[in-house]
Amino acid sequence: MPVATGAVIAAIVEELAPLELAEPWDNPGWQLGDPRAPVEKVLLCLDVGREVVKEAGQKGAQLILTHHPLFFKGMKSLRVDTPQGALAAELLRLGIGVYAAHTNLDRARLGVSDALAKILGLESTEVLVPAEERYYKLVVFVPVEHVEAVREALGAAGAGWIGNYSHCTFGVEGTGTFLPLEGTSPYIGRQGVLERVREVRLETVVPSALVEKAVRAMLEVHPYEEVAYDLYPLANRFKPSLGLGRVGVLTEAVPLRNFAGRVREALGLGAVRWAGEEGRPVRRVAVCGGAGGELWKEALAARADVLVTGDVSYHTARDMLAAGLAFVDAGHFGTERAVLPLLKELLARALEERGLAVDLLLSEGEKDPFKYAV
């Protein structure tokens, strides 16, 4: 089985979390190392610290895939007598690359907040703060016996999402004609003879960030040597699937105190901070991994009973409570760590589809820097 390179793994991550979704102040993408280098092991983590670098070296990882960038701002010097410079020097000495997926992963479909919502058992989830998302209509003409293969490939590539429905397509049958010229190797027909084929006009919608991936997936399974397809920009405003935070519902309401305990257990934490009337029924829940306290007004507008996030400040907490919104602060580390198992699963699936052998490891060395009294 072939071995991947860092560039291949980065391309997969960017299909899952396109860089265009990142905040302007952010610095996702390649941080350090040679994208051309072969990669057999990847260590997934939230932060690149001394413990993670040591763990990556001991486990033989060639790449660290981190949520928080190693370099947030532009650097004017790289000195090994500073903590950051010493880490960079050690990584270079060990031949370990670093790639970051930060606010782009926060906003992505199946990103940080989707992972958090899934762990907490939320259903019928929607985006809390939608990102601007342009869509295209993809139309392709397929011989009838290959329609299902093309339809499935498009759906697996992320095309056909409308709200909480995936694999949305429409097809109508007709007759396609073509005349293979000299130098062609047609799947159907012969050179110099006009061919008529029963085809289906298959159409679906694709977000702009996934157009390249969807077209590539469609071309890989389409039988024709030259595939006829069209892309049309759309003015439609679909129910957003990208953006910060999610809001969903529990299968049944539970008291706030019990819900806070459920969050603590689901995230494997020693303790959480929470505030609100302890017996208040909680059914509709807003979540945002990381420091999402400032989204409390959006959570309130979405009719959430409670906001689950991290790093809630004193004054933000007071404002939330005054407005009638409860909150559970499960910490920055606790709410974002939830994405790593999901990211590992999505990466493993994409690598397997490409026939690539890469060992994906979740960091066991990094810990929440804060201690919580129980």
C-alpha cells in the first residue's frame, strides 16, 4: 500500500475544512516542515506544546495535525532561546511537520461544534451563526447504467446537501448524441459513427468550497472519456450548513443541574462551571466549542435554554443570566477536544478511499492546562 505525503494529508483536511472559512486574523495551514515528506504516522492534538512534541517523537510521527496554530502571528525572528523557537527547532531536528486547522474547522460541516453536538446527543441540529456560503448547480449527463454510481460519488463528496438532507439530486432521462472522432477511445460507440445513448441529466447543488472535490469524484466514476457537465452559480439562499456553533434538541427535557452533569460525563471532565436555575428544564441546547460565550445573543435568539461552550467571562455570564439564558462552561480544552476523534474518523475514511496507509494517533500527552476543584 502506498504512503502519503504531508501535502496529500493537508489537501484532505482542506476538503473537510476549507481554508477560506477561516477568520481573517487566523493562521491555519502549514506551520512547519516539508509538505513533500512522506508521512506514515500523524499525531492529532489541540495544541503543539513540549509534551506533544515529545510524544510525536517517541511514537515516530512525521506530522502533527493541530487545532491551534503553532504560529498565530507574523514572526520577525526565530530564536531557540524562546519557548516557541525552541519547539520549532526541536520539531525541525526530529523531522516532524506541523499543520493547523483552526477557525476553518470551527466553521466546517462536521467540525468542532458538530462533534460537540453529537457527543451531547443533540438532534435536528442547525448552524447558530451561519457563514456566507455560495452554491453552484452541477449538471452532468450520465448513461443510465452508471447513474447510481455517479449519484453516490457526488453525495459522498458533499454535494446535494440542502439543510439537514444529504444526497439531494434530480434526474430526467433523455437521448444523448455524440460522434467519436479520430484519436478517441469511446466507452460507447465507434469512431466516425454518430452514437445515440440513453442518458440521465443528473443535477445537484454544491457549496463553492466543495466544487472541486465534487467534480473530481464525479469524473472518477463516470465511464466517458470526455464528460459533459455544467456548473451554474446560484442566487438561492439555502439553509446554511457552515458557520459557528450549532443548536439542537435533546430527546427529552432534563433539569439544568442534571444536564450540566451529563456534559461533564460526556466530555470526560472532572468538573464544569454552570449557572442558571438548577431545576430549569433544558431541551433546546446551543453549543460552540472553544471560547463561544460571545455568541449568547445568537443562542438566545435561537430559543436555546442553555449554551454549552468554554471561557465564559464574568461579565458575559452576568449578561446571559440577566437575559434568561443558562450556560455550561466546560472549558476551552474540553469543548474542542471533542473534534479530534471525529477528525480522525473522517481522515481515516478519506485515506482508505485513496488507498493510503497512514496511522492516525490521538495525543495522549496533552492535558487541559487548568485544574478544576471537584
